[in-house]
Amino acid sequence: MSSLRSREICNEYGYRLLAVESVDVQCSNFAYGCQLLGKIEPVAVIVCGPQGVYALDAQARPVDLDQLRQDMPGLDELLESECDRHH
């Protein structure tokens, strides 16, 4: 199962940075137990600041914020609550 999550990584100098990560967890059952595998990969960093809200990938290239909103349920509410005060 794969999903996206976010967490705050910085909140200083009028900027709030939110890391967006892909989390993939898989579980396999065997006769003598189970195996749990997990992987977390960076997707984007969302920057909330005086100039607005934008997202960058790991190579600092712009990421389509609208696409992130579609891929990550609840991101709109998170951005409203966490980033609106920076406008």
C-alpha cells in the first residue's frame, strides 16, 4: 500500500517548509511468520512564505501543486491551516 504524507521540517524566518513523502508498506505472510517492508521516499517540499505557496522536487524543480492536491487527500486543508498566515 502506498500513500503520501506530509510533515513540517522547518518554521523559521517567515517560511514554513512541509516535506511530502511517499510511504509504501507491504506485508507478506509465510508459514512461519510474516515479513513487513517499508519505504519512504521524498516527493516534494512545499514552501509557504510571503510570496505564496509553491512546491519543489528533490532537484529543486517546480512541482505542480494542483497535482499534489489531487494525489494527497487533505492537502488543501493542511495548506489552509498551516500556510494561510504567511500571505
